[in-house]
Amino acid sequence: MKKVFLLLAIAGVAAPYYFIYKFIEANNWEWSTALFFEQINANAGMKILNADLTVAATTFLVFIIYKRSVKSISTKRFLTYFASLFLVGFSLAFPLYLYHNYKNA
């Protein structure tokens, strides 16, 4: 199972960055934050996904802050998950957390 979490963490980096690449390519190799947010909030379906992801990522952030406050995770691991969450996204941070914390039965 641990290998599955590692593969999901790798996919959690590859998939978002692939679509960022496709977004930039479709916009003549220029980044536009305004256009990005306009397109990700273009319809109710996208807003559902955005709300779901926002709640899930925020929950994970609160969880790792709590785990660090009670000394259940090291500062190094906390910073790893925190950086993963904000530099890549929940798609990396959560599988990475599961990978580090999975106990073989």
C-alpha cells in the first residue's frame, strides 16, 4: 500500500503541472492570474469542485497544524507537508502524508 501512496504523490505533482502547462500553452505561453481564476470559476460545476478542494485542503492544513502542536509530527515533516500543500497542492500533500504515516500490518 505504501507504494500506492508514493505513486499517488508522484501523480499529484504530474497531473496539476501538466494542466498548468496546457493552460499556459493555450494562452500563447503567457500566464494570467485573472484569466486563470476567471476560467476555474466559469460555471457552477467548477465552483463545486473548488469548494470541495478548498474544504479538504483547509481541513488537512488544520490537521497538520494540530499534529505539530501536540508534537505528533516533527517540524521537518510539518514543513514538508505545508510546502507540498502550498507549492503543489493537496494532490501531493495528502498522499505524501499517507506515505509517511502508513504502518504495514
